[in-house]
Amino acid sequence: MPQPLEPAATQGDWVALARIVKPQGRHGEMAAELFTDGVERFSQLQRVVLFPLTGAPEAFPLERAWPHQGRVVLALAGIGDMDAARRWVGAEVRIPRAERIVPAPGRYFISELRGCAVYDHGRALGPVSGWTELPGAAPLLEVAGPDGEILIPFAAAYLRRVDLTARRIDMDLPAGMAEVNQPDPPAAGE
């Protein structure tokens, strides 16, 4: 059964693990896009909180979670049919930040990188504004550069240092990588 949260509980510090994208099956299961490394994270949880696009968040006991076509399928107590599941499409699946696992050394939560200033060989490129996941490859950091978005692989080969306290990422990128998707300069006139 869903467990309504006290208003003060919804103001806390939350971490999104996934987003519900569609009902999956006839018994209220829901397919969700993962924001975490894998489905195994859900095996450690007893409940999740769904934050809908509109309305109040609700906590649900997690009955089961399993992988399916690059997503996670969630079975939550109290959501027993497709209509009940459809109501939650677009909702984020969150847990309290205090329940988040500690990443292994040298690994980072991409959400913690948002807003960090990126430097290439000491030159400021801009803050991390988002990321793009690529199957089988390092995620691309989306950096808000002065001339537009810069896509940079967040790969160990280019990474010198990440200092989350200072909100700074130092990289050694190959020559021209930071400019590869920048607009071409205007052509010279004749």
C-alpha cells in the first residue's frame, strides 16, 4: 500500500534513481529509465518514493525489480493494474540521500558533477549542465561553454582530478576535443 509522506518529509534531500516511462504488463508493473549504474541497486531497497510531475509524492514498498531491455521494471505494493501504473508515468523514483550508496574510489555520481567547473589543461571550459549516457562507452559531460554546449567524454584517460568540494573537474583533453562541436567561424569575405 502507498504511504503518504508528511509535507516536511518531501522537502528533504532526495536522490533520483529512475523515471517511470510506461506501465509494463497487466498487474501494475512499471518500466523505468535508470539514472543509476544498474538494477542491482534496487535489490538493496525496501521502499521507494515516487515524485509525480504534479501532486504529492508517495512512498511504496518495493516488491520486486528486474532488468528489461535496458530499463528496470518495478513492482510496487499498492499499484496493482495498468491504470494505477499509468498515473505514475513521468514520476521520478527517489530515495533519501542518506540511503544512497557510497561510490567506489574513482567513481562519481553524475548528478554530483552537475555545476562543477570543467578545466582543460587549466583553461576554464564552463560548468557541467548535464550528461548523455552512451551504451558501452563513457558518459558525455554536457558543458555550458561560452560559445555553446561542449560534449566531453568523462573517461579516465582524460581525467586528472575531480574535487567535489571545490566543484571542479580537471581534464587533459586531446587537442581540439573541446572545440569539436563548436560552431564554425564565419567565412572570410572576398
